[in-house]
Amino acid sequence: MSMKTMMRIMTIPGLSGTRQLENCRMESMRHAQANLSRQTRSRLVTSMIGRVKVEKDKAR
């Protein structure tokens, strides 16, 4: 479900307490956490590669 669709659901009066909305929120949080984990891993790898290159240059 897209974020746009989810936001539309969230703005429908009377829907704020439904299980469907809660499921959408939980799914959104899972996706956000997965994306954050991927970004963190990517940044760590990029940082490590940069450090290895610097160490190689120092060794020359």
C-alpha cells in the first residue's frame, strides 16, 4: 500500500480506531525500520571502504 493511500485512510473520519488502519501503521513502521537498517548498513560499508582506501594510500 502506498503512503498516499495510507494517508487517505488515516484522514477518513471514524477510521482512526479500526484494525485496518492499525495494520497499515504497523506495516509502514516495519518498512521504515527495514529501510533505516539498509541505509545504516550501506553507510557503514561505504565508511569502511573509505577507511581501507585511506590506509592503503598511507601504506604506499
